[in-house]
Amino acid sequence: MCGICGQVFADTRPGERVVLERMNAALVHRGPDSDGFYLSPGVGFAMRRLAVIDLASGDQPISNEDGSLWIVFNGEIFNFPELMEELGAKGHTFKTRSDTECILHLYEEHGDDCLQYLNGQFALALWDAPRQRLLLARDRLGEKPLYYAQVGDSLVFSSELPALLHGLPHAPVLDLTAIDLYLSLQYIPDPLSVYQGVCKLPAAHSLIWQKGRLEVRRYWQLEYAPKWAGEITGLEEILREKLTQAVRRRMLADVPLGAHLSGGIDSSIIVALMAGISSHPVETFTVGFEEQSFSELPYARAVAERYATHHHEFILSHGDIPATLRELSLQFGEPFADSSALPLLLLSRITRPHVTVALNGDGGDDIFAGYQRHALDEWADAYLHLPGLITKKLVPALAHYLPDQSDRPVGSSFQNGVHRLEQLTQIDRRASILRWGSFFSPDQRRELWQAQLWQERQAYNAEEWLIERYEALPNRNRLDRTLHTDLETYLPGDLLVKSDRMTMAASLEGRSPFLDHELVEWVARLPVKYKLNGMQGKYLLRRAFARYLPKAVLRHRKQGFGIPLGAWFRGPLADWSNGILLDADRKLLSYFKSDAIGRLLDEHQSGRVDHGKRLFALAILSLWLEG
């Protein structure tokens, strides 16, 4: 893994060394092992390297034989040994053993279509000097990030937003539409960022810059048809083979590697497969909580014992939280409110002294329909056909009468279920994640914003944004369209942002076997019944790997690294949250009404409504605004 950054110009000005050094210094956590620069007419590249493959000769930037092509690269190409062999047979010569150099030779053979041959997680910048042409690209699922901004007749890019800001001539202006989307989603979706004029390159896209002209293109699209036929036992065998191959590919490294083990079935399967491939005990790492109902330590322990791993675990203490949240608010460069980033950051820090690479179970729920809402969507549609007297009057009244139980995992109580039913009537059925999320509704956002900043067009912008992705897959079943929406939005915008930033903050490389694009393409074409069977998600995955897992883990409902926000904002974070949200000198109050925030705090701390996720989103935004 690495951090990359650069500048390109419409004329022959060379890159500005001082600017590139500032940008590169902001990426040192992504690459503590070495740095590199390339400056030439029209271009300047810089990078920080975390050495994982070809430790001796893999430093970047790297050029081809005659110096006409140059590249900086963040990520890993897992099929590079095969690619190197094929390219060598065609007469290409290599000066390194690195996956980075393979990309240059693929570009010589195939031009921009070289991206089609890469199996991996990556963000890259390739300069074609004779054509004065830049190719930027990001991997198919969005595991590695890339930001860019066009400034007059130049383009600046970087792996992370804070580094990119060092390449701009002046501070950019906040984008209030992006902040409103953040309140709805807990992240800012691509191509937007929190700043006007600063963009994220979407997953599965490339960007071409040539002589001042910019073009963004999609190079890969997931297909959900035709569906696979055949006996379920045959499909189970294929799945085992494909996932084993994905794990084996991601164990390619010249440094120690291990696994993050949450106690759920996805990371447990990854550890089981690693144990079968490795010649020595797998290093496993997990995090628990003082609140026992949120802690999955016993399940992770059971997997570690079964596979005789070298297991490490720690408990997240309440005393760690406020200072870590302040640091967390700055790691992403923009507001980001997935609270499981907090334990992942601390987990990555205890992991890094032992290994440089950690495999994880990210993506299993997203491709196999493992979230509870995937099973509940059809039931919700049926519920909405009930008389309005029930859905719009009786249930909301009941929701406000019952206290919430936010000290328990999501979905674990009758009270929580009733509170969620209340919002179903407010959200379009195609925006699945908004129907079941505990984020700000249109009415809540309207009440929150200062009146002069609210525009009615904001009310449904997140909903419309999700619906657009849902409708982009016409003539498919409900589940396929929802999964497609998730893979275009929630996965690259939230889960993979969290995974990348929190691991790289600790100079740790995370790898996700479930996101091997060949596996994802195969799973997409499974019939619905093999993903969602009644109320059980991940049906084929559970069957295929049932014998690999302890029974308690197989039966256990997913929690991941979810944290008890509701209990924290009533207990150890109550006074702290009052201060950072309501102190008169807070920049937050320039945008939002103090009385609306005060009502959220009162309702939450009295136990009437669980506003834990909403308060967390506001707290992170407040900390970020203060810098």
C-alpha cells in the first residue's frame, strides 16, 4: 500500500517540488518506508511507500524501459505473477519483481484497456510522456481512494483529501449540499466531497487528462444475468473454490500477514481458509466492548481456538473515546460518521506491531444479502399496504410511547422495531438503506438547518440519489436492484472508506477476499434463493462453509464492530456531547439550530428516542469543523 499524489498541466510546466513535498508529507502514514518523486515537463508525481511486495527493488515512481511511461500506484495486483509471465513471453523485460511495473507493460500492450486485466485493489496514476497524457484509475469495487480537483489549466490528485488541499492555491469552499447528504447517509457520496470543486473518482472509473481536457469513464459494470443453473451442491463447490482462490491470492506478501476476526461468519470463513493455506499459525486480532451485549469476543475466540491461531484481543475502554473521536474526525478529511471506524482504528493500531497486512471479511454481506434489511424489505412493502390508520397514526403513536433500548444491538428489541416502522412511510421503498437507517429524515434535517441555509430541494436529495442507482438496473428482481444500489453507494462510500482510512492510519494494509471481482461477478449471477432464503441471508455461503465454523458462530446474528452509541450518549459521553454540540462558540451552530440539537439530546438522554447515530454524526461534524 502507498499514498500517491501529483500535478499535471496543460502546458510544459514541470511539477512543483515544494508543493509535491507538502502533499506527500501528509501521506506519510500510508507509506512510512520510503518516498519518491518524478518531475518532468507537464507533470509532477510523488508517493509514499508501504513496502509489501518486492521490498528491495519496488520503490516508485517506476518507468518503462525507455522512460516514456511513468507510474505511481497505491494498492496490490494479486494476479501480477501470471501477468508478468505472460508479458515476459511477449518480449517485455522487467527491472523489478513488483506488481507496479506490470501495469506499465500492460499499458504498452493494451492501452487504457490494461485495467481489464488487473485483479486487485488499486488507485494509479500513469503518465504517457509522448502524448502528454495522464491516466488515473480506481479499482472496480472502490477499495482504494483517489481525489482530484481541476484548477484552471491544471489537475491535482491525491489518495487522501487532506493531502490534496496542500496542492490547491487557496482553501476551497464548503459544499452544503454534500453536508446535507452526509446527514442522510453518514458519509459524502462520490463524486462529491465536502468541498466545492474537489471530487472523488468513482469506483470502476478512469480519468483521462490531456492538454487541459478531462474525461471520466466507467470501465467495468457488474452484470446480474443470466442466472446460474444447477444443483446447489455444485454451486457450493464452486463457491468454495472461488473464495479459497481469492484468499490465496491475498496471502501473497513479502511481509507478515494476519486477519481481523470479528466473530461473524465472513471473517471466520476467511480465517478458516487462511489456516488451511498457511504453513504456520494465523495471527488473528479482535476487539470487544465493556457492554457485553455488543461484544463478540466469545465467538471470535471460538474460531481462534478451532484453527489454533495466534490470537490477540482487546477491550475498548470508555476512557479512550473522546480523544480518539477528535482524532477520528480529522482522519477522513471530511465528515464521516460510521461509528465502527472507532474500534477499527484502535484494532489496526494493535495489529500493526505484529503484521503489515490483515485480511478481513468486508463485502460478504454486500454481495450475499447479509444485512437484516435485505430480508425485511419485502415485509416492509407488505406493511405499507395496511390502512393508513395503522401505519401513519397508530404505529407512530406507539413509537413515541415506548422507550427505546439503544444499549442493545440494533434490531434486538420490540421497541427498536416499532421505532423503525415509523419511518417506513417517509422513505421511498427503493432507498432501502434509508428506510432502516437511524439517520436524519427529511423532516429532521429541515428542522435542524438554519432557516436561511435550508432549500426545499434538499429534502429528498439522498433518497433521489439512491433511487437513481436502483433504477439503473431495470428489469431485474428487487434484491438484485438493492444489492446493485448498495455496491454503487454504501460499499464504496462508507465501508471501504472506513476500512482504507483506519488501516492506513496505522500503516496497515487491509485486504478483502470477498471483493475479488471474479468472485463478485460470479455471486451476482446467483439466483435470489441462494442469497436470501426466507429471513436468512447469505444462504449459499452458510451452506458451503457450515462445516468450517463452530455452530455458535454459524447461528450468531451479525454485529460486526458496531458500538453502543445509544448507551454512550446517555452515559460516558453525555456531558462531552452537550459541550461539543451546544457550546455557543461552536462553528456547528452557524449551520444548525441550537434548539433543534437540544431537543435531540433531551429526547435521547430521557430514553424516549434513540438518536445515538444522529448525535454521533453531529458530534463528528462539530469536531471536523473545529479542525
